[in-house]
Amino acid sequence: MQRRRGRRLAIAMAAAAATFALTACGSGFSDEGGGNGGGGSSPGTLTSSDDALTVMIGSSGDAETKAVNDAVAAWSKDSGTDAKVIAASDLNQQLSQGFAAKKPADVFYLSTDALAGYASNGSLLAYGDQLKNKDDFYPSLVSSFTYDGKFYCAPKDFSTLQLIINTDMWKAAGLTDSDYPKTWDDLEAVAKKLTTGDQTGLVTSGEYARVGAFMVQAGGNLMNDDSTKATADSDANVQALEYVKKLLNEGVYKFAADVGAGWGGEAFGKKLGAMTIEGNWITGAMSADFPDVHYAVVPLPEGPAGNGTLQFTNCWGIAADSPNQKAALDLVENLTSKDAQLAFSKAFGPMPSIQSAADEWKSNNPNLAPFLDAAAYAKGVPTAKGASDVVADFNSKIGSLKSGDPKQILEATQKNLEALLK
């Protein structure tokens, strides 16, 4: 598989489940697909056999595929259990087909938006509480993969959003490190100074997976932390979208589509925007496509409620119908160990999902530390069954936010989310 660049890189990367989880098509608010698999094991018991394991991943490219293949091969050699890695061309479709045929992969990448659908129809093994390293995962990531009170699967890595600044443009505008924005007012002020000619101060993708960071900074989000209550029409969210609308109308903030770019990282790389809001996956796109652009990663400014950002993650799902769940669990524990996660990070860039790896990761990646520091306050995206369809509809409205009514947009989204919970 050839490495996917730009927008496709952001979509495919695990932590960028932002887009894995939030770009589902359709405006009908129906359930995600899921297999017909069921059964599984009783709590605390696992199936065991001599069967080989199949591991299905959605890869960002050659580096990720090789890293996972190498890790699985090393585990297979040590454990004596054969295992094969399949890099899916369309992960969601191939997972669904496997479940429907009652021949699912034993272990697989699973996005937050797919969890509820597969968990509710019995396709997944809820093995989270059996993990030896359960307490090492960031609590917010555990929450993202908890459904109906059960911790289903081990978060495999994650990403957060932070502010990316073109340092050459920053200096040209007479700004220094002391001018890095600390508040919304600061962000507006520097965006004005950085807007000139064809250069806009801030350019991001026009979607919840970016604009939602402002909602969290205001103290809101589309749903509560465990996605059991819709909170889209909160005063905090209205305040956030009104702030974004203000900047859009001032011309100091534009969406990528409005400057002819596919996503914020492309606009930033092409120097159409002096700042963008992206996750740590942008580093791969910049080194591959825009190696001459100099940039710094700094924390997003605080909003009315303080620090806030969004996080994105995938987990290692295990099929309830797997005949060798015991080996599958052992493999997942190996793949989420400190050594394995740091090796994955070095190979293709994701941040480890376990707290014990934080200090070493930041030591290895000092310029990217703000991404990991945000784990303390980042909020997850909605995980309720069917939420991705609601978010897709919300995204279509955000695109016209400049002339739209934030309150009306959020009230419509509130109704759609509430419908999922009935």
C-alpha cells in the first residue's frame, strides 16, 4: 500500500479517528452497521484453541503496516500462535462483511463511533477489565471505549488537537514567542496581525472535529463524557460558535474549503493560513509534502471555561466469535505495552495510550509535547450509536456558519442526538 498523504493520512491514522469516527456519509440518523455475531464468553472466561489469529488494521501506509506486522510476528514467534495481519483497503466495510459472514477477524482496529453498534449486537468481546495494564490507560480513553458500563477494548493510541503556527509568518508579523495566544482574545488579535493578502490568520477544516475544540474550551461538547446525554444546545456551545462566527466574518479565520484546500494541514502547508488547528498526525503530512515549512506546536488558547480540546482514538477490538480469545487478549496486551507503543510512535507517529510511556514519549518528541499534555483535559467525540450521522449533518451546517445562526444549528443537532437516545 502506498503511503496516503495530506487529508487521507489524517483520516487513516488511528489517533485521527477524528475523521475515522466523524466522516460517515448520510444524513439519516440510523445505526452503524454491525455484524450478526454474538455469543462470546461469559465474564472472566475466554475461548482457547490452536487456531491462528487474524489481525485486521486500517493502515496509514507502509510504515504503519510494517510496524504492526513486525510486532505481531515477534509476538507470534514468542507465543507459538500463528497470526496474520491484513491491511484493509476499507476497514469499516471489511469488518462489517466479516461479522455478517460470521467469520470476523479475531483482532482489529475499532473506531469510537463503531463501538456502540458492534457492542449492542453482541459482536464484541468486552475484555477491558481483564487487561493486566487496565489502570495504565488514560481514563478519558477508557471512557471512549466503555459502553453500557462495560470497558470493551484497549485504546491503541490517540491524538489531540493543538495550535500549529508557521514560525516564519509569525516573525514576519513582528510576533515573538511571548505572543503565543493564551486566550480567545489573544487568538483573535494575532489572527488579525497574520491576515494579509492571500494569507489568512487561521485556517482549519470546517467540521466539528476542529471547531469542537472551541466548544470544549467554553465548557461544552455535543454530548456528555459517556455519550448518554445530548448537550449540543448548551449556552457554552452557542458561545463557542458565536466566537467562531465572529472570526469568520472578520476574515481572520477561514475554513479550508473556502481557500481551495482539502483540509487544514494542506492550507497550512501551502501557506494559505498562518495558523491551523490539527492533531499530531500533521507532522507526517508536513514532512512528506511540505518539508520547507517551519512550524511550532503550541497549546490551544484557553476559553471561558479554561483549557480544552478534542481527542481521537481507536482501540483493539476482539471478536466475540473468536475461537482463540485467550491468545487474542495476550496479543493485545503485547501491542499496548510500553515498548510496543513507543516503537509504533517512532515508526509512524501515534501517541501512546498508556500513562507510563508519557515521559519517554515527550523526551523523544519535545516539540510535540503539547499534544500529549492535553490528555489531562481533552474530551472525546460522541460515541452513541448513530452519532456519526448526526455529526455529518452538523458538519454540513458548520460550513455555512459565517451566515448561519449558531443557536438554531445547535438546536437542530440537539434534537437529532436526543433521537438516538430514545
